[in-house]
Amino acid sequence: MKYIFFLLLALIGQPVFAQSTETPLVEVAEFGRHQPIGLALSQRGRIFVTFPKRKTDYDYGLAEIVGGKRLPYPNAEWNQWDSLQATSRFVNVQALFVDQTDALWVLDPANPADEPALLAGIKLLKINLATNKVERSYRFEDLPRERSGLNDVQVDTRNQVAYLSDPKLAALVVLDLRTGKSRLQLQGHKSTAAAPGFVLRIDGKEVRDKADKPFSSNVNGIALTPDYKYLYYRAINQTKLYRIETEVLRNATLKPADVAARVEEVGETGISHGMIADAAGNVYLTDSPNHAIRRVTPAGRFETVARDPRLLWPDSFGLGPDGYLYVTAAQIERTPKWNNGQDRVQYPFRLYKMKLP
């Protein structure tokens, strides 16, 4: 009977809620007033973190963390941004990904401090971690870049495809790494769009700016399973998690309605920003309202694996070869923009890790 129960729940696409198996957090590094956003770890345990470009408290867009210290990566020149060198400098680095060949992918949507994107600076870079050199750059010139806001990236080395989320366009982006051509998928679909009227609420307070405009994000975090079969994704401003087979996204002959028909609703998972899939196929999700980290197992079980008051807007994940899951605490809801100009951030910003359950 127990097997039948779980089978039925899997068939209707709803995760099975399980009791918490919480794991303690360990502090890895402190960043002072420098806000950590993107995160990735190499197969040898090298740690990379991105920091948004702001008028104050900014020095490096991308840093390697060595001995708890931030070092500009791949060098200081890439981090010395100026508008005349946007193609060979970081403008506003967002997301990171380390692929199965141990190459580091760096996404720069070139949109500092909510300003319009600097079109010449929009890029996805592939960096060889053995040489610390940029090997290739993708510019997304076939996207409506003036309306774009690329956010997250996952790379499939087997099929030579990158998948990206674009909250501003409410779409997934499929980038052919061989040709450099990209396409939009599921634009405006219910799975990629914020739920109408949904207002994010954290610690008993709605997240709104001084003009009373609520925080809102369409499709944001994405996670590619290690077998490259599924891409999990979701908008921040809704409570459902979705997935789709990557072969569907890669098929350029399918009509939008055919792609939409292949979307699978995984279930109600609450609020989440970042996601990552581990080698066993578990999909981890951040949870700001509950200061927690949760996961959906391959069997469809929905578990809380960590809960800690220090998880203030847990944002991005990284998987280390040491068996730990790393996470940045971005504290976005505590920044002045969402608190009538008052800075409520609990400094210093920090990076944490937890042993994988």
C-alpha cells in the first residue's frame, strides 16, 4: 500500500512532504559590505563568488575565495570595469556554473543597480580553470537585449547547449554553444511568469520599495539534472516548481504550444530563489520566508534539510567535491531599496556550507 501511495503521488505530480532532516550550517567566509550573489565550486574545490556592481562597496565583480579572502578573478583587469571596455570587462556579473569538464561559466547581464543593460557588455564567458583564461564569449545578439535581463545559467556539455533564465522576458533561453545562436522558450507561460498579485512576504513584512512597488521576479532559479534530462525552473513570485525535458527545449522544430504541453508541474514548494541538482538527482531550493533550504528528491519527497536564522535570502548554491552544499546569503530583502532607504543588512555578508544529507 505504501508503494502505491507514493506511485499515485508521483503520477499526479505532487511532492510527498517528509519530516525535516535538518543539517547545521558552517560559516565559510565573510565579505564585509560586499554582497555575494552567484556561486560555483570547481571539481577541485575552488570557490568562486560574484558581487553586483554598485556605486559603493564594490571592487570585484568576480572573486575566487582563497583562505577566506577575495581575490579578483580571472585577474584584476577583468574586474576594472569601464563602459569603453564592456566586452573585455565585467559590468555586473550575476551567475556562475562549473560544467562536467571543470570549466567555469560566467554570466554577465550587464545591468548594474537596476539600470538599463549596457548592450555591449551582455555576455556569457567560458573560462578554462587550468589556464585561468577566457576561452569563448557569447553575446546573445539574436535576443531583444534591450528588454532582456539574463539571470541564471546551466550548461549541458554533452549536447553543447546552455540553458538560461530571463526574468525580464519571462522566458527560458536555449543557447547553442557550437553556433552561438539562442532562442526563447516558454515566454510568458504560467510556469515562467510571476503569479498575478503575488507579493513576497518575509519576516512578517511585504517586500516593497519606497514607491510601494512589490518585489517581483518571473522565472529565476534553474537546475539541470546531472543526466541532462530535465531542467527544473520557477519564478520567485509564485509557489510552484516546474520541470521540462531538455530534449523538448532543444528541439527547434516544435511549436510553442507543443513545448508548453510538455511542461510538468512538480508541485507546491513555497518561495524559492536559487536551485541546484546534485549527483543523485535531488533538487535543492532556497527558502527565504522560512530561512531554510529544502529539496525535492527523485522519488518526489519534499524535505527541509537546513533551517537557520542566518539564512537571510539564501540565493545561490554550489556543490563541493568535499560533499558539502555551499550557499550565499544575499540579504536582498534587508537592503535599503526594500526598506524605505534604511539599511537593515546584518553585516558582514557571509558564505555558508552544509554537509549533504
